[in-house]
Amino acid sequence: MPGIKGIIIPLRAGCGHPIPGPPFSLRIFPPSFILPPFAVPKIKRSSIDEVRARVSLYDVVAPYVTLKKAGAKWKGLSPFTQEKTPSFHVDPGKNLYYCFSSGQGGDIFKFIQTKENLGFQEAVETLAQRFGLTLEYEDDGRPREAQSVRKELFDLHEAAAAHYHAAFLRQDDGGGFIRKYWTESRRFDLALAKEFKIGWAGGDGGGLLEALLKTKKFAPETFFACGLFFYRESERDPARGRPRFRGRLMIPIRDIQGRVIAFTARQTERTPADDSSREAKYVNSPETPLFRKGDVLFNIDRAHAPVREAGRFIMVEGQLDALRCWSAGIKSVVAPQGTAITENQFLLLRRYAGRVDCLLDGDSAGQKAALRALPLAIKAGMEIRFLPLAADEDPDELFLEKGAAALVELDKKAESAMAFAVRSLLPSPKPSPREKADALRVLFEMLEQAESAMMRADYLAEVCRHAGVDRTAAERDFAQYLQQRARRLPGNLTSEKQGSDTPNQHSQPVEFANDKLTTAESELLMLVLHYEDLAPLVAHAVDHQWLDSRTLEGRLLDRCLAAHREDAWPGANHLDDLTETDAERSLLANLRSRPFHTDDPAQAINQCLKAIFDHHFRRELTDLQTRVVNTPSTETQTLSELQNQIKEIQKLLRRPPSIVGPPLD
């Protein structure tokens, strides 16, 4: 088995090539059956509302928590923390829960998302299936047939996996060969093959096409779109397909819900000579409406649960490496799909754990691959470490011989992201000042991707420590780099714009957010959600430019107030159309479910308005005062205009906006 070549793995030659010969080419199925990149048919709002209305939160929670009646509500031990005194509350009237020990709250969807590590749409689909409800999907400009094809594709892949697995277990020449290959050449046991439904595609394709056609369950378009067969470009008869996989060990690829969506096929000595991919050890399914290599990680369907206890993912090169780790007891192992690791894959990991440790080969290709992956991990908010392997060390052999103990040994040699980056960029024991400056420039590009000021500061401090550079100088250079970037990208809202023209701003080079502003926007969002009658007044009192669109709170508050201004507020129980990400849905669910009361909501709103208003205009005031300092005294007209603007803002600051609430009872 090849050694690990870093995190980014070259696409193996021959993947997706058609069967040779002029009559055949890879079928391009009709555009109406192709989902756009990253697109999944969106569940109709009416279906989401129906699931929310018909499914009781009590019924969703009951399998996880023993609930006891507490007045009009239910109470039990937290399903999210280890506690002895019940602090988990279910409000059946609102169909919301709140956990005081963890600070989490939400509705039926949020509960399933949290407990089963699912995305929002996956949670809706899971609950619909669990409670026997039928979902409808948006057309998204595509005919309804495309959506039925998608469902059939799942069924077809499950049927294909079962067919290949049955061939693996069959007591015939092909079955005997592949089991011997599995147990003797690869040195895996049969129990693992059964657990992962490992399969065998015979030299002629194993009769898969005929078996699927015989079921009469699938439309022709489903065969054309599945990627398991080659068709002439104009072919209309699904029976005239040629199998993509022949004479190969078949490894099913599953999505986060455990549904088969593709296959990786390992070359064997029985792979036919006329297979155009004969020399490729591994061949993946092509990209289909179900499968995009850059969005899927092998074994994520199994690893996302044990990672809670492990606290980290282990990333290896290929599927068989992952299976070896799994058999050795390392259950949080994942592997990319034979291509460069992508930001989407890191974001997928980030949903379940904040850390990933990657096996790293010591050759130059592995080093460069890891460096290219670093900014993606940082941007996704992942802590990434590297577990270096010796030049002649094969991970398959390593974990076969030493089991999970091998990981303990690798942990002792683990390198942090910044330690690895500095060592890779500054290999010389005594780098010159120019070499250090060039390396820092590359590192600044990485650090820029960090999601918070604190992360940037910590990373920069570690870089300075490993590179042996003065921290104050590095902070000044980093601040200057960010200011230059901000000027080149004027539409990129980053708070380093604050005072970007001020020469002495380097004393705090990585301060990018204002905690007081975030608190005020969060509190105002809470008030808008809980006191909907006052929200229209807030909407007309706030200028959207005052809000910080870099924060979740700021973006959501802006959308909520815009909906009120446009008389399009759907109600606090129907906010799905106002959210775009799981993080936004999670925040809204938490804010809505959190117990909240104030004796004077109008006064609380006015305090938030003043804080947001003051922050916005004091920042503008600081910018104007800085421009005055930097404007030559000879430019009297410019100075006069700036002074007038300063006076206007000073007047505004004495008149913050406010609302008048209804009389309190």
C-alpha cells in the first residue's frame, strides 16, 4: 500500500475514464437531471412547517431523556451534559426546549441536529422518516423528475452495494478469490468486510446491470445518472450500458446519514487488461447528483459519533488506511476521496469536532500538500496537527502491527499547525532576515483566514516563538498587511478598517471585533424575537449600516428588522426563510428557547439602540479625527469640511434613537 503523501492526495490517473473504443464515450446525462454544484433539493417551507406542527417535541426527546411532569412543562436530566440535578426543560406549548446546564435550546430540529450531529435539512428528513411524514421539495428550476431520480439514485446505490457484497460472500471462484485477497493480501478479517459491506465486481462487471434491470424499480434516467455504467452519448436504452467497475474490490462510500452514494474500487490481479483504468490502483465513482468528491469524507457516517469521546478526527490518505485504523480501534478516522482536501470537507468535520490530526509523509510532496491545506483548515476554524511518519513507514503496516498503540507513539511527535508551517517555510537553522520576512508573508496569508481575533493573536504568537522573530515587529507587519488587504478589497468588511490610516494602530494589531457591540446586537435580537409587537418600532429606528454584518447576531438582526420594515415578518416560529446556515438557525433557536423576561422591554431596547448607535458614530468620529491629523494644514477647505462633519456627528451622538413602548400593565 502506498505511503501517506500528505493531506492532499493526487487524483489517480484513469479515474472516470470511459471504456476504450470509438463507439463509447462517457454519457453526459440531460441537464435537467444534474444538480448544481453543492445543491440539494430544498425542502418546501410548507413541509418544514408541517413536520414542526405535527411532531411533538416530547416524542422526539423521550427516547433520549426520561421526562417528568413539572407544572405545564416536562423536566429531565440534560442529554448534553453529565448532571445529577435535572435542568433540561421541555415546553410542550411552544414545542421548545432549554437546557440550563449547557445553555442550549431550540425546537425539534435543533434537538435532532445536536443529538445526532446532522445538518438542518438532514434533521428535517430524519424526523419526517421517523414519524411517517412525506416531504415535498422545491423545484429549483428543475423538473420534478430530477427529484424522483435523486431518490431512485439512493435506492440504486443501496441495491448495487448489496449486489457487490453478495458477490464478495458467494461461494464461487470470484468470491473465493476476493475473500483470499481481503484476508491474505490485505490482512483484514471477514467481520470487517461484513461490517462495511465490502464487495466484489467480477471481471465482466458481475452482472450488476442485469440484476438492477430485473428489479424494474428504476427509470432509465437513473441508470444514466448513477455513474456505475458507461453509455453512448445519445443512448436511450439503459440495458446497453457497460460496467464501470470490473475485477475490483468495491468499497461503498456513504454520506453522513449512512446512505451509499458512490464507490471506490481497488485494482486486483483480475482487473481486465482492456480496462482503460487498469493501471490505476483506485478508481472512484464519477461525480453525480449524489456525490461530489470534495464534499464527502470516507467513514464520516461512522466517525462523527465516536469523535465526541475522542475529541478529534484522525485523517489518513485512503479508505483502506481508514479501515485499518477502524479495525485497530481508532474509530474517529476519516479519509478524503482521492482528491485535494477541500474547505467543504473541513467545514463538515467542524460540525462534529474542532480538531483534526493528519498523518503526514516526510517527503516534499507531502509537506507542500499540507501547507496548501493549512489555510483551509484555519478558515474553517479547525485546529489541525500533523503526525509525521518516517520516510519508509507504511501506515497500513504500522497500525496492523501495533494497533492503537501506534497512534500514541505518533502523538508524541505531533506538530502544531504553526510549528509545522514555520519548519516547512524556514528549513534553514539560521534563516536570513529576508527569508524570515518572506516566510512571514506566507504565514500572514494563512492567519488572515482565522475566524476570530483571538485565534489570529494566538497563531501569531506561536509563529513568532517558532520563527525566532520579534513579536512587536511581527504584529506591526501583520497589521500593515491587513490594512493593505483591506484597501485592495474595499467590499470586504473587516474591522481592521477601523483606524486603517492611523500610523500608531499597531499596538493592538489583531483586535477585529467589539464585544460590547456584539452583546448589544445579541440582546436587541433577543428582544425583537420575544417582544414582536415592539419590533416594527425598532426596525424604523435602526439604520442597517449601524449593524455589524461580520457577526451572526448582526446579520440576523439586520434580516429580522428588514422583514419588519417590509411588512414581511413571518412570525418568530417561522424564521427558516431568514436563515442561510446551520449556525444561524442554531443561534435563533437558542435565543427563542432561552427563558427571557424584562420588566421594561422598551427601556432595554433603547439601551441597546444607544450602544449600537454610539459605536457606529464614534468609529466614524475617530476616522474623521484621524483624517484631520493626517491632512496638511495648507488644505484649509478639506480641514474645514472635516471639522463640520465632526460637529455634525457630535450633535448626533447627543440624540441617540429611541422607541416609545406601550404602557406596562
